[in-house]
Amino acid sequence: MEYRYLGQSGLKITEITYGNWLTHGSQVENDVATSCVRAALEVGITTFDTADAYANGAAEEVLGSALASERRESLEVFTKVYWPVGPKGANDTGLSRKHIMEGINGSLRRLNMDYVDLYQAHRYDYETPLEETIQAFADVVRAGKALYIGVSEWNAEQLRAGQALARQAGFSLVSNQPQYSALWRVIEPEVIPASIELGMSQVVWSPMAQGVLSGKYLPGAPLPAGSRATDEHGGANTIKAFLDDEILGNVQKLRPIAEELGLSMPQLAVAWVLQNPNVATALVGASRPEQVAENVKASGVKISAELMTAIDTALAPSIVNDPAKTVSPATRVA
């Protein structure tokens, strides 16, 4: 397992991060989730990502329990705040000072930890003054409850404004967590250039495009039983935009490229995002321990410029790169 720096900070993280968005506390039983975390540790993953809203706090609890026996200083643990949690009252969402302060305390309680390494704004909050949000994050850092601050799915303008205020408040934003894959490239035109300018890295989610780049979904074929596309707990909604026969057909053109590199299709998808030097890590989840061992083989893979061009050519009709698609809700979801 190889490490990369997170932004311009001195923090090193594994270039594969174990994430538990749709799994812990919902899709898989707790004992299986714990086995997946143990498998991640065994293959050298030390960076773990979760959020308070995942399974309404249950994902944090499961992750904290699974990591309880580990040396805390040997781990990098990320969580997030913004989406509704708890009973979903008027102040149980957003990036107000109240919700951030209560959010970090709740996350630390569920994780059973004294601090998190990275605390992230899960979206941009249009209902709270940015100055209030940034000052609250500064106070979280000063209290020692988070070592670094990042954001998720902020556009280039928001990143610039947030970083300027953060530096005035005595800290820096170190990362952005966007969706990014060989199919979904909306951060390339504006967000990545802004991030490089601001000293921020990408912590990318869905490098397999919700599983479509795994190659298991075939054009004109029934959805595989037990796949994310058949999961009614949330997975089916997140993947449906990619379940188009043209997209699925173009994805199958990647199979010979993966074979040439000696990789599986999922490994190729993860390795592709890691070719971007602004990407610090790729978030990868798992519903079975053996998936973790397979995904980690993408670490350290180098793809030649010729094969990167071949991937672009194969997927060209299906690539989405409109920067306007980096959006946060106009109003808080309660």
C-alpha cells in the first residue's frame, strides 16, 4: 500500500481509503462489516472514511467498534457533517455553528474517539453564512476535535471563498471529496485546477461509478441478483443514471485494456483515478472481505499514456465533464 500527502499538509494517507457509505449499518450485517474493516487493515489500509448521516449514525458506530482495538495514532479517520441526522429537526442539518459543534461531538461519541483526523463539510450550505461555517470549523480544530478540515462536492468558486476565510481564521482546507471516475469527470475543468491553486487534494468517491465500471452490468442483460442496482436501501437510486445500454457497452470496451495491464475491471477503475496527481486517495467500500483484498491491488499501478488515451477513446461518448454538475442542495434537506 502506498501513501500520499493530503493537500499541502504533512498528513500521509493510504491511496486506497476504506469507506462505509452504503454498507455499514444498512446493507451488511455488523459482523461482516467488522470483517471488512479487519481485511482493510490486513492489506495495509490505515485510512477510513465515514459520515454522521450514513445509516443515521450507525455507520460511525460500526466503524468505531471495528477499530477499537487498534492504536489510534496509526489510523487516519475521516467523517463529515451536513446531511440530516437524529430526528431531523430544524437544526439537525446544514453547516450552522450549532450543527457543526453538535455534529462533531456526536461523531466522536459514536466513533468512541477523542478526535478525527479529517472533518469534512459534506456539502455547501447556502443557508448559513460561509464566515460562520469556517469559524466553527476553526474552533473545532482549536479544541483538538479534528486535526484537519476538508469539504465535499464544493465547486471552484466555493473552494476559493472557503480557503480565503479559512486562512484568515488560522487554518487551511486540505481536501475536497467529489465523485470522480473515468465516466464522471465533472471536477476536471474547474475544481481540480482550483484545488491545485489552493493546495487541496481530492478524496474521491465512487471511482467505479457506483459499480458500473466493474463490468458486471451488461447491455441488454438482467441486473445481477444481489447487486447495488437491485438494492432498495439506496443503492438502486445512486446507480440508475449509469444503467444505460450505450454506457454499459462502452464500459465493456475497457476489458481488453484491463487484461493487458493484468487487472480486473474494478482494479482498473480505481487505478485510473489514482493516475491523477491531485487525487490523494480513492474511497472504496466492500460488502465482503475478499473485495477489499482485490481493490487494494490498484495501489501503485501505473497506466501508460497510450492506455489512458485508449480508455478515453472507449468511453468518450459516455463521459460527463460538465462542471455545472458539481452542486449542493439550494436549501437544507430536513
